[in-house]
Amino acid sequence: MNSTANRRWTLMSLWLPFIVYGVEIASVGPLLNEFSTKTGASIESLGMLFTAQFLLGLVSTILAGPAIDRFSSRPPVLVGVALFTLGIGALALGESLAALLIGAAMFGLGGGFLDIGGQLMILRLYREDAARPLNSLHFVFSLGAVAGPLLAVQANQQVGSGIAVFWLAVVLLLIALPILTLVAPRNLREETRPAGERSIFRSPTLWLLAAVFLLYVGIEVGVGGWTTEFTFNLGVFDREQGGVLTSFYFVAFMASRLIMTAVGTRVSFERQFVLGVVLSTLAAALYVFHGGSAPLIVLATLLLGFAFGPIYPAGFALLAQRFKSAAGSAASVIGAAGSFGGMAVPPLMGIFLEHLGPAPMTILVLVISALMTAAALMSLRGVRAALIVRPATAP
């Protein structure tokens, strides 16, 4: 198989687990009631599924980066897909809370390996042509997140169980795993870090990008999670209408990733990154100064979703460019930062909304977005400087 065909097969086989990633993330919540009926566990106790998935995902995120730097991205990707398969199988078969927790933990553990390993594999395979394939990974993840709850509803109507959607996911993973085993490159490593080079953990650029990812993941998850209650408390929509707006928020998020996939290398990662953070701040300002207008609230919400789309893939690519010889370890840092942001910011937004009201929550969104934009623009100075001074490698 020639190198071009190998790259395409690797990318297409990675699409399948990334779709499944989105499906599972978005479907567990809507299926909690069915899990409760099946296992006899309370809805409250089933909330531990999210905790198990998050904690093990954080562990694998921290472990994946150094493993990639030492070996390559191939082992973490294959381990991640295998854990996905076992985890979703356990979620589909589980008859007790303990079995479901084991499934969620295995899925979370696989998530960190696949997320970091898959992205670095594509960046190293495609190099200067990585914009379109990397964005395509994030697009199919978003597609899975949008489609997952809809598929669960259809499965419930057709076969009497929304959990059946997980069996479809297992089939996709069983297709992807042997293909990846055959086509995933075995020796895809960057140059060894030169002796005496300063540790990446002493680089301000790394911590600025970590701040961006912490704030970005927190605000992106938070806006998606609180839009329904925000619009209801504001008195402009009922909860059903707010739920529809939330769905369109994620559609806008997915649409921006589709557009960035289509434009490919015509828009650099740096421009995608700047576009995302600056537009998010402008949209957040509109979020604050909506004046109770339902159309302005809808516009602000959709603009936020659209703005958030390119930030993660573009920021990840810039990180890998800046820390080429230790991209895995750097990715672990920003992945862990994103996990902490997803854990901390949405509850904080909920506290503001429930105890202070809708207006203070929108101000919080604007402040977080502005801080994210400032950190992003400051980080670009370090990225550009590193690219200028890095010596060319010998042919």
C-alpha cells in the first residue's frame, strides 16, 4: 500500500472511533432513565457514570502523552479503541450499577489514549497538509454527538431500547480495530529532544495554551449545558424551546468544523484559532447586551457554538508545532487542563445562574471568553518565535 493510500485508510479508520466517542458522550445522559430501569439504580447514583468516565479519562490523558513521545502514537490509539469496545459492550450488557461503572471507566480510559494519540497520528502523517484531516476528526466527533441522542430515540422506537445504539457503536469499533492494526504507522515519531534543551514545562507558551484549553472546554460545555435553563429563567423560552436552541447550538458547533474541514489548508491553523477566540468574545458580548430580545439571544448562542468549533483542533495543532519533540507530553498538559475546565466552569456557571440570575451568568461567560482570547493571542507569540528559530532538518 502506498503512503497516500495508507494515510487515507488510517484517517478513515480513525473516523469510526471518533464518531463513537461523540455518540457515547451525548447518549449516556438521555439513557439514564433506561439504565435506571434496567439496573434498579437511582438516577442520582447513575451520575457516578460521568465521574468514572471523567476521572479515568484524566488518567489516560496524563499517561498517553509521555507514552507517545517514548514509543509512537500507534500503541495508545489501538489500546484506546480496544478499551472503547470493551467499555461500550459493558454499558450495553450491564445489569448492575457496578457493571455500568466498569464500562464507563474503560470508555473514559480509552478516551484519553484515542483523543491525544489519534490527533498526533494525523498531524504527523499529514504534516503541512493536516488541516483538513485533523478538522475532519473533530467534525465526525461532533456528528456523533448530534446524532447519538437521535439514534437512541429511534432505537427505542424500533426495538424498544435506546441502549441498542451502543451495539451499533460496538460494530463500528470492531470494523475499525483490525483496519487500524493493519494500516496505522508503526514508527511515526518526531525528532528526539536535543540534549540540554529546556524542559517544556518551563515554557510560558505551554501554560498559556493550557489556560486557553481550560477556559475553552469549560465555557463550551457550560453554554451547552445551561442554555435551556438560562433561557427559561430569562423568561424568553420554555424548557422545550430552550432544548431546541441547545440542539441548534451543537449544530452550529458541528457546522463550523465542517466548514474548516472543507477549507483545508487555505486557512491556516493560526487564523482558525484567532477566528474562534475573537468571535467567541464578540458573541459573548452580544450574550450580555441582548436586552431581553429572543432573536439576539438565539443569534448569540449560535455564534458561540460556531466560534467554539475550530478552537480545539487549531489550538492542538499549534501546540504540536511548537513542541514537536515532546508533543505528546505537551498534549497531556492541555488535555488535563481541558478536563479540569470541563469539571469546574459549568458548575460555576450554574451557581451564578441559580443564585445571582441570568445577567451575571452572561457576564461570567464574557469574562471567561475574554481571558481565553487574551491567553490565546499571547500564546501565539511563543508559537511564532519557535517556528522562526527552529533549524531546518537535513533532507
